[in-house]
Amino acid sequence: MALIALQEQLTFPLQELLRTSIEVRKTRVLFSRIFEYLDMPSQIKKISGAIVLNKKTVRGQVKLENVSFSYEGGSLLLSDITIDIPGGSHVAIVGATGSGKTTVGYLIAGLYEVDKGAIYVDSVDIRKLSSHSRTDILGVVSQDPYLLNGTIKENLLFANPQATDQELVTTAKITKLHDFIVSLPLQYDTPIGEHGYRFSGGEKQRLSLTRTLLRKPSIIIMDEATSALDTITERNLSIALNESINNVTTITIAHRLSTVRHADQIVVMNRGRVVEKGTHEELLEKNAYYAKLLESDKS
């Protein structure tokens, strides 16, 4: 009996040691990926005397002025793009696959540098902005977000460790995620799993959007960020964002047009050029390229 008792006493510490060893290996893999990303050469040239914008006073005005761009050694992807996005407005950039809309988002986010022309945030060329200012005022939500192997709460707090539980709940309600979370046995303490494998594509996208909103950026770029949602959920989310996000510039890059009709301005692209601009109603009245895209979107 004493031997059995001793074996039982030893088994639990060994199990804990094994579990800790597994977690350490997972953490090492995660950080190796992070450092691989950080070690990647930046496409943006570092400049001396970089400008730092005060996040509290940023208006969020974005302007692309005669922008042209091509990947190194490739053909021209964007040609003479001019878009004026007022601070606090919602602008949708739409077009067929290969039209260049996602590349516009990459350039605004500062992932690449334009070949010609310039992009301004509050009249400051983004090439002159400090890297801190770019990351502080810009939030990007992608189609295929990366989630940490932790709990829902840990993933959300990664963006803003100082956020309160009430802020988590309020933001998750905006993204139509809260009801789903509280339906889970562990609620906000639910493990996400490696790459978020426990959740659907739409749930992962809403988690990523919630995390970005918690950062409270002045400008949000949503690159096909709701593509995995069904049409009704996507529309309800779009309405909730329009009603809840104040004084934040929202740039939606979308292939599906059903949820961008309420945007303040819709920019229509084709083959690397802007071919139309206007509201949903104005573009329908023109009965040109946008109207054809909308018709094909319905079919």
C-alpha cells in the first residue's frame, strides 16, 4: 500500500512536469515565429527625424495622391491612384479579384513603399512617420488572422493589456461575438488552441476584429475581414460597427458588395486603376462598372 501511495504521489508531479515541458516547447515555437517575422527586412526605408503624431489629436484623414506601385521586378499593379478619405469616415474599396484593392490596403498600412506619388495621414507623408506612430494609429484586420495559443481573454488582451473586463465585453458585443463566448463552458477563459483550430473562420475573424478595436486605433483597415461570415451576420456586424465606432476612419476592402452599400464613399477599382467613386446610390444611378459588379455579386 505504501508503494502504491508513493507512486501516486510521484505521478502528479511528473504529469505536471510533462505538461510544463510541452507548454515551454509550444512557447519556443511561437516566439521563434515571432522573431522570424521581426527579423524580416522592412520594405520601408528608415529615415532620420521621423514624425511622431499624437494619437489623441489624430483626425485620421488619409489621402493617396497619384500613387503608382509595382512589386520589385514586376509589372505595374497600381497606376495614378488618387483617393481622399476624410477623418472619421467609412470608405469601401471594391473591385474584382486582381483589381489592386488589397495592394492599396498594404500601401496605406505601410507594408510597402509607393513607386510614385505619396500617401498622407493628416497631411504627413507616411514615409516620414515613425514606426511607432504607424503601429499606434493604424489597425489592420486581415482575412486570415493569426491567433495565439491561449485563451480568448489572453488573445484579446494581447492588443491592450490594460483593457478592463467591461471593455472586453463591450467590444465583443460590437463585433457580435459576446453571445457566442458566454455560450461556451469557460466563456472568456476558453482555450483557442493552436492557430485557433477550435473555432470557425468567422469566429476567428471576429476575434481578430475585437482585438484590433481594443487597441483603439484612429484608422482601421479591414481587408476581407468578414469574408468567412454568412451574409446576414456580416450585414449586422457592419451596421453595429457603423453605429458604435465614432471618429475612427474605417477602410473596408471587400470583394462581396452586400455590406458596403452604407459606406460614405465607395471607390471602385479595375486593373490597378480607380474607375468610379461615389455613394452606393450615386454609383447605381451611373449604371456603369459598379452596377455590373453588384449584379454579378447577387448571382
